[in-house]
Amino acid sequence: LILSLNNISGKKKIKSCVVRYGNVLGSRGSLLGLLMESSRKNYFNITDLNMTRFNITLKDACEMVFWSIKNMKGGEIFVPKIPSFKILDMARCVNNKARIKKIGLRPGEKIHEEMISNHELIYTYGLGKYYAVLNLKDTNLLKKYKSKKLATLKGSYNSKDNKDKMSQKDLRKVLDEYKNLA
């Protein structure tokens, strides 16, 4: 719907794009809040021990939105190149002594987060810290990005296969920084 605005703006100088990013650390409803609450009960409900997610700080998410507004041509989906982590690792960083209760997959839930699907890859361009997924039907947009390099992703851009993985040490550092800000 948001991307379609570019096709119906008429003579108005309206442009729109979409930003797609992972778990925003510390935002309302984020994984960290759920883990902190469960930690008080000294157990964690974990869907799957291999479950992974992407992680972005609130500061980086805001920077991405401002960058996207400044750099969009209209019709793109912007995706940040960010690290991913195992949920079990984050739980262990929050409370290493809490019990783990494996609860299984809930309806609609995925074990790994996918930010760029396999079929979007041929329309995905690398732009420094971000990827741009272009509207498949917008030939003007394709022409504008023609000189850019296509992303060198294989399969899909997902939290399981992401090469930038956070260790427990990395997660502890991020969580310590978050605690200092809160």
C-alpha cells in the first residue's frame, strides 16, 4: 500500500518508501522486554532452541529512517545490514541461571526471521549499510539504480544464514549499553 502511493501521486511531489528491520532493542514489545519479565520468574519460554532474530538499536533504526527519507527515489524497500543472534544466547545474557522451557512454534511464528526473500534478491541492491529492494514493476526505478551493484546474497537474507552473528559477549556489551541508557 505504501509503495503504491508512488503510482497515484499524480502531479504532487510525493514519494514513499518502506523500511524493514528486525527486533528494535528495548522498544515496546521487543524480545528484551519479554526476557526481562520472564527472568523475574526465573524461567524462559523459548519457542525453539535454535531460533534467531535480527537486532537493531533504536539509534540505528532512527538513523536508517532519516537516511531513507534523504536517499529514496520512491518505491524502495530499505533493509539494514545488521547482526543476528540466537534467542537462547540473549536469554542466557539476561539470566544465565534461569530454566529454559521449550514451548514449540505458535501459529504464524517463524524460527528464523527473513528480511529479504529469495524472489526479491534479483531486485536487491547494496547501498553501503543498507539494501534496497526495488519495485519489480517500476521500470523508472530500475533505470535509476541500474549503475548500482546488485547485492551478493544467496538464498535469502535471514537471521539464520546471516554472516554477521552476535556472540554472547557481543550481546552482553549491547545489553550493558542499553541498561546505561535506560
